[in-house]
Amino acid sequence: MTLRMPFVIYVFALCAFALGFTEFVTIGLVSTISADLHASVSQVGTAVTAYALGAVIGAPGLTALATHWPRKRLLLVAMALFTLGNAVVSLSAALTPMLVARFASGLGHGVFLAVASSVATQLAGRHRAGAAVAVVFGGLTLALALGVPLGTWLGSVLSWQVIFMAVAASGAIGFLGLLVLMPTDRNATSMQAKALDGLKALFNPPLLAGAGITVLAYAGSFTLYTYISPILLQVTKISEGSASLLMLGYGVMAAIGNVWGGRLTDRKGAEHAVMTVLVGLTAVLLAIWLSAASLVLMVLLTGLLGALTYAAVPALQARVIGLSHIHAPQAPAVAAGLNIAGFNGGIALGSLLGGATLEALGLTSNAWVGAAVVGLGIVWMRWQMRRDEALRAQANSESA
């Protein structure tokens, strides 16, 4: 019999969809916004950077500082900040207020995902931790698969202001859902850690090592994926329309992979799931390096890349939250925030590494360089697993 998730976890997914939608759709609206605000495309492009920077800072930093807050209050504040930020973006007539509002809404994004993913594992129970994280992040992958193409099209039919106001409305609905449906923290005063405990968790070596695997996995994947479009156009030699279809396929497979990764995590454990995904990513990246000229193989491999990249999300997130139960039990949300910063940091690192590889070695080299980076993640993961096994054995011998 399939066990249902607490309904509020699906509210988390709705909020995550709004978060992912506003993050990704901006990429497709840059040209339209630059014309309306009389700014260059590169200047408006910093709106994407501002949001990502807010998410990287907000996820671990603000979550750590607010460790002593009840989780419900922190989620409500995060969604209120996100909603207000998008409303300001929709009303912006100049670039500066837009950038400030994007940074603020990014802060809300980071805090919300960090806290929601840790709360979801608590509400669902550890035996369904992977599935719970997959539901929350399913909103993000759905935004990637369907939200961005739909939002970009709506932006051409309506206006970018309407798009951001719709995101703000979605945020407001999510806020009300949390207000009504999320249970109040039990023993809120006694169970919440001090802010100092949260800040200590930011520098906890096992948690940082766990988030480091996330950085390497996503850096490797995005070393290639950031430049997948020119590879498809110049090496595979397909049309822009066909490339767009492959990107849609990537997004659809990402949504499927997210669900599969959650189920694999719950069946086999987070460590097994992470290793499976890392090995799969390495194999797919190497196969793309060898097969980039083949349309048939690239259709298959692009989809597999999306599936494995996003199957990693629940596995990696559940693993770091699991590590926090051992090494920082007072701050699981901070651990989740570190890992979310790892995702964003890996994407940024991958895009930089991919650009440098492209200039130095050529387009297809991005694939084997990305595979090498993920390979480093496999080696580091194996070292961490052996270290943990040794520590457990030592603890068992001492207690015997």
C-alpha cells in the first residue's frame, strides 16, 4: 500500500514551483526586459545572478542565523519575502530596484528550500525522506520542464510584468497554504537551537564534505549542460527548433529522474543512490563526448543527462540531512541550506569551467572534463563512506 505524504508537503512543492519558475523564466525574458528598461542584455542578465546570489547566501547563512525561530514562522517569512520581491520586480521601471528585489526574493528562495526540505523529511519520516524531498523539489523540476517554455511564451503574448505578478500571486497562495495547513512547531521553544549552534553547523566538516559532493556533481553536469545548445547546433548539426525539443525532453526527463531518485534513496539508502547517480552521470558525459555527432544517441543521452542530474537532488539532499542527524542534530535546516548552496555553487562553477574548456579545448571537450569532475566526486564519496564505516566500527567496538 502506498503511503501518502502529509498534504502540506505538496504545498511546499507549489511554493518550490513558484521559486523555480521565477528563477528560470527570467532567462527567456531578458531581451524583452532590456528593451522595456532601456538597459543592455548583459545588464539585465545580472538579474539572474542577483537571484542566484541571494539563494546561495540565504540558504545556509540566514537559515543558520534563524535556527532559533519556529520552522513555520521562518517558512512564512521566506515566502513573504519572495512574494514581495516578485511584486516589486513586476512594478520596476528601472534596473536598480529590479536587481534589489531579485536579490531579496532569492534570499527567500534559499531559506524556503533549505527549511522546507528538512521539515518535509521530519513530517514524512526518515523511511520516506527521499520521496519527501523529491516531492518538494518536484516543483522545481516541473518549473524547469514546463514552466519556462510556458512562461517565455506567455511573456511574448502578454508582458513580463504580468509574468512576475503571477509569480507573486502564486507565492501569496503558497503563503496562505502554509499559514493554514502547516502544523505549529511542537515544543518550539525547547526544541529550537540557538543561533550559535546554527552558525557552528555551517562549518561542520562532515556536512561541508557532504555538500562538496553536490558541488562536484553539479559542476560536472553543468560544465557540459551550460553549453549543450551550441554542441547540438554545431556538432550534432540540428536546427534550433530541434534543439529546443531536446531541451524540453531534458526537462521532462529531469522531472522523471527526480521522482526516481527519491524512490531509489528510500529503497537503497542515500549513499547507494548518490553513488549510482554519480557513476551514471560519468558514463553519460563520456558517452556524449564520444557520440555528440549522432542525433539518435544525443536524443537518448540528453534525456539521460536530465534524469540523472535531477535524480541527484533528493539523494544528495537526503544524505546531507541524514549526516546532520549524526553530526549536527540541532540544525538539519542549516545542513539542507549548505547543500542547496552546493547545488547553486556547482552550477556556477560548472558554467565557468565549461567556458574555459570551450575556449581552450573545443566544444566536445566539455563532456570529458565534466566527467572528470564527477569522477572526483566518486573518489571523494568513496573516501567519505570508508571513513564513516571506520568510525561506526570504532564506536561499536568501544560500546561492546
